[in-house]
Amino acid sequence: MDKHPDTTVCQQKNDLRASALRARAELTVDQRNEKSRLIIDRLYGMQDVMDIQSWFVYVSFNSEVETHGLIRSLLAAGKKVAVPSVDRSSKSMTASLIADFMQDLAPGSLGIPEPKPGRLRPVASGSIDVVIVPGAAFATDGSRIGYGGGYYDRFLKSWPVVSIGLAYDMQIFDWVPHDTARDIPLEYIVTESRLINCKGRRL
């Protein structure tokens, strides 16, 4: 993607976000399921990932890389799993432990599965080893365009742990517009065809 100095970073993000989400939404259910399976298999194949005991995993929604099976598998393996609990009034996101996917989660205000109010189990920063991150568009240096709320950037700033983005190949670009003061780059990105070590690609 070319850089356009005559437009703002925010405008550039909005344009690329809309384009990437349109392309992602055009995948059929079968295509999403197969690509998601390959992505999760590649995630499991990362060195030392199976030794991780404490996970923070987004709960997939609509056309995102599917994580419901990943969460269930981690819980079945006895791993500690936290998922996002979002407070839209304060624009904050906390990590809440779950023990049972079906019993602990319910659709939130935007339809995204979140911990039920009576099942919130917040965990403190430092108690999670890896954060699995969604997004609309990603660059190979770890730059990421989310959905516009800034939740994950603020979360990652206060939770300095290993961050891994899950994405389809179509969501990967050589460069994406970003704000170096506020946007937190990822350490790895996993797609259906490759594992990208972002740290070695940054200037």
C-alpha cells in the first residue's frame, strides 16, 4: 500500500479498514473455517507455544479468524484462559478468566460473546503470558489496524507480554498506516500460510 502524505493517518486507516473488512467478509463460511483451522494449527506449531499456561484470547465474531475451538481446546488442556470484557463507556478492556465457554459467555452489546456480568473474574496485569489479537489489517512489521476503538492498543501498552495476531493472508500488507505514539505493534502474526516474526522486520 502506498503512503499518502496528503491524507491523515486516521483517514488512511479508515479507508484500508473498510477495504480489508469487505474482502474478509466475502470469504465463504467453508473458506473461513478451513483457513482458521490452518491458522490455529500453525499457532500450535510455534516453538514453546504449547508450554504457555496463561492465555488471553479474543472471542471471534462474524468473519474473524475463528477462536472458539482454540479456547475450548485450551480449557480442556487445563490452561488458564482469559477473554476480553469491554467497558464501552470508559473505552477500557479487561481480561476475565473463564472456566466454561458455554456457561460463562453471552453476546454483549455488539453481539460479541463476552463474560456474563455474574461470571466476571478479572485478572491482574502480569498474570497472562500471551495475548491473541484480532484486527482488520496487518503489516509484516507488526503494525495493525483494529476496529477503531483502540482497545487492544491500550491493553497491550499496560500488558507487556507476547502478542500474536491471527489473520488471513488477504489481511497482510507490506505497510499499514499507524501512529507510532499510540499504536502498539505485534510480535508475531499467524496466517494460513506463514508465521511472521514481526520484531525482525521493524526499522
